[in-house]
Amino acid sequence: MSADRHRLSVSLPYWQDRDPLDALAVAEAAEKFGYHRLWIGEMATFDAFALATAIGLAPGRIPLCLGPFAVDVRSPATIAMGVASVAALTGRSVDVAIGSSSTVVVSGWHGRERNRTAVHLEDSARILRGLLAGEKVDFEGAVERIKGYRLRLAPPHSSIAVAAFGARALAAAARTADRVVLNLVTPEQVSRCAELVRAAAADAGVPSPAISVWVTAAADPTADMRATVRRGVVGYLRAPGYDFMFEEAGFGEVVRLAHSGAHPRDVLAAVPDELPAAVGMFGDAAALADRLGAYRRAGADEVVVVPTTSAEEPAGHHTLETLARIDHD
């Protein structure tokens, strides 16, 4: 059984209509309520290494997991240096996650190309495995390569998570990762992906990695909180992989509207509350308990709560306290 079995963690949310500094309040709440791990990603606001260092220097000892970092944007060496830097500066346990991100982020924002995603993820994970263990790495892959680099800081010996969607990416993650990360998925999709991961790991003759699932959550959500979540999913509706997940979940009409080039405000107007609810946890304590149980029964070893924040709840305090209480009962 995975050491992560039935763990409950927190990922910092970066809601478009909220103050980015909410992240610091969410981190404090995750520490207060005893969550297993704090995931610190990056998208359009904070550099993850800078934010992780700020959080890691504050009181508390919650372990950190940084990423997923887009492998088409950051090289394995820069990721390893960043992880080692945070570990050295904060003294905390620091794990790392990698992924492929989206065309908008990789090509539009960073001017890079998404190249052979599944192969790139596998190459990057194999290089990171050596670097984070303190080895001098020489690797010539199909996409990534490195020659003769070794960390000058103490190796953090981090575990490696790979965020994946399609069958090829899931298989690459199964062969190389300690954990596979799924995001914006229904419990049924978790079950299917977990089965693919187990089969790919068995074919490769390696232990099956744990399954970590990011799940957006709100306890007793207000109308403003529901609007925040709907706004947050708009950018994912046309992203490769995510679009298929939403279509499979029964929201093909909204996905097709997003792909048509419609203005984001028109796409937002078409997003029903049922869409984020299909891939999240919303409602009173009983509803959250049922939904948490559904994700765990589907194969989620670690449920990573992405709390919905608002002007009245900048730390997602009520949501995090409610889920921590459910988890401890």
C-alpha cells in the first residue's frame, strides 16, 4: 500500500479575481490544520521557488511540493537547482512535480514549443532523479539532454511527481514517477487513470506510483465563490487533455464553444455551476465527506485540496477546517 494512502494535502490556489497574497494565508491555514503536504505551483503570478522560500522561512514545518513545472519552460537543471535552493534556505522537506502545462502558457507566454510531451516528461523525470540524488548526470534523451552537471548544494533527495493526462503521458509517469498527479477530474476518471497507471507500471516492471488528485473545494460556498471557480476553469476548457476530460464529463457543448474562439466572457457565461462541481467538492460537511470518499474509493492516494477563497475567506479557512475535521473523524 502506498505511503501516501488516504493523505489530505493542500495546493495553493491562484484565482484570477483574488489577491495573489491569499496564498500566504492559505499556507498558514494548511499548517494550522495539520495537512500532510503543501503544494506550491506557478502560473501567472509568483515564481514558485520564491514563494516557497517565503513560506518555508515562516513558522511551521509542513513539507512542500513544488510544481508542476512545465518541462518545456524549465530545464531539469533549473528545476533541480530551484528545489535544492528552497530546501537549503528553509530546512524543509521539498518534493517536486513536473508537467506539460498548456499551449497558452508554453507558447504564448514563454515563446517555447510543446515538444513530444510524453517523451519530454520521461526524459526530464529521469534527469531529475539523478540530480536530486546528488549525482553527476550525463543523459542524452530524445528531447532533453544534460552533460556533467551536479548540484553544488546539498541534494534534497526529493520525490518526483508527474502531472499527466493521456495514455502515453500516464504510461511515462508510471515508469518514472513516485506519484502521478491528476487535476480537474471526476472520480470516475480517477479510477480509469489509476488503472492505466497500474498497468503501465506492471508492464515496465516497476512499483505503481501513488495517485495524487488536485480537487477544488468549497465548504458552504457563496455565490461569489462559485463565480470564482467558474472563472477559473474557463482557461482550461480548450487546453489539450483538459478539454477531453470536460467533454467526457458531459460538458462538450461548453468545450466546443471555448474552441470556437468565443470571447472568454461568453464562455464564462456558458459555464454552469455543475461543471466545476463535477470535478470538485462543494457543499456542506456531509457533501464534502461523500465526495472525499468518492475520490479515495476511485484510487486517489492523496487528495490535494485547492480551496476556493473570497474577500471574506482569503485563507479558505472554513473549507480547510471542515475537510481537516472530516479527515480526522
